[in-house]
Amino acid sequence: MYTPFSIIGCSLELLKPGERGIVIFSKSQDETIRRKLILMGISSGTNITLEQAFPAGIIKRDNIYLTIDRETARAIYVRIIN
């Protein structure tokens, strides 16, 4: 029997263009990725929108567009906003 479900949170990598989310946390042991997120101003509570997924990830934060690589997107977890 099929039970409907919805995804409330996921990695930024799984969002579709146009979807918005609030950053819950970033999970990475890589210091380079951590520094990159700090420089982009991405931390818990940040609202972001995925504008483009391919060929490069483009996110929008506070009316600023940022290019993000797949490995960094994979490290960011968001709560999806409807």
C-alpha cells in the first residue's frame, strides 16, 4: 500500500531550481568547504533559493547570486520552504 509523504529537509544538492530552503546545518569535515561557506555568508538560518542546478549550481542569498559546486551543495542541509 502506498502512503504519501513529503520531504521537509534535504541536502541542497537535491533541490530543484526555484525551490527555497532555510539552512539547517552544514556537514563537512573538509576545512576548505567550511571556509567557502563562511565566505559566502551561508550558515544556519540563512534563506537560500536554488536558481540553477546545471551546469553550475547557482543559489540566491539576500538578493546575491552565488555559484556553488556540487561537493559544497552536498554539504549544506536545508529545510524546504513551500
